Amino acid sequence: MSYDLKYYTTRDGKTREQIFLLVSGYLPLFQRVMGERGIARLCGMTGQESLPVLQEAYNALHDVPPREWNTPGPLTDGDARGVIVALLSLARSKPEGEWDGEEVG
């Protein structure tokens, strides 16, 4: 089962950003650094609450470069770090927001 992190919503409900982060390929990487639920661990957290979780996951991934976008092969820790950097940026820009998603698979 993978997780599709679909929305980041501010607590007042006025802003609902669709981010459509389908993480099926990243699931083993995120499970390794975030636990069995992987990225789903963020759901229900605010951006502020998720910052230490995301930073810990980033630090736990190996510091390797991401694959070139057109290079076949499995995703690397570097690819996963890129996703986490984007999530950290969103969480920092809207700390009052809340992660939401749904299981897919």
C-alpha cells in the first residue's frame, strides 16, 4: 500500500494546495526513515509539527546525488531527499497548514 499525499490545508480552511505527491516508488525509502507508515505519518500534523519529522527523515537519508530524470533505475536516497526538501519548504512557508492524504494502491 502506498500513500498519496494530496492536500496541504491551512487550519482556517481558506487555502487548500494540491500537491499530488504519489510516493509509491518512495515508499521503501520513506518507511526506512519515517517508520512503517512512511509519508502517511505526516497526515493530521501541521506544518510546524511536521518540521522535526521531516528534518529527521532528511538527515537519516544518505547524502547522495539524485538520479538524472531520464535515467532508469530505482529511486535513491538523493531522490527522496529532494522530495523532503520540497515538503520542508511548504511546511515552513505555511506552518499553520495541515497535511492530508489518502491511501492508494
